[in-house]
Amino acid sequence: MPPIEIGPAGLPAARAVGAVDARSVRSAAGAKDSQASPAASTDTVAVERSAARDPGAAPVDAERVAQIRKAIESGNYPVIPMRVADAMIAAGMLLRSGQ
């Protein structure tokens, strides 16, 4: 089977996929050669987080979760296929509507 050539018509095909020469990447990115000072590579930027965007704790009813777990373990948790299907359809509708 002949190789598939990728590229616009009339131009040579794209070069083969292979190892990347790190020197060309550094020069293209404007970075210094491997002789750069070690302090430059260890600098870190602190990210400041806003309290306004913090969602807080998840609203979980721990008592209800414990009841459901106990019912599942004992085999008494009712699984009603019609309700499961309705919930899946409703979730899909919410995802499509963007709400």
C-alpha cells in the first residue's frame, strides 16, 4: 500500500513524523540554549485564586447517602427501569439546552 501524502496540491508532502530537534524548538520559541542559568528554569509563578469563584462544599446529604448504601448492600434498593430512563432523557435534554 503506498504512503498517504498530506499537503496542498502542487506542494511537496509534509515531512515525516519523527523525533523533534529540541534546538529548533528552543530557537523558534525564543528560548535560550541549554547553557541557560539553572535559576531561570526553577522559577515558579504563584497562582492567586479568587474566593468569588470558589463553589464551596458540595451539597450532599450524608444521612441519605448512608441510607442508600445500606439499601444497596442489603439488596433492598429499588431499581425502576422507567425512572432510570426518564432521568437519562432529562439529563440529555439539560445538556442540549445549556442549562
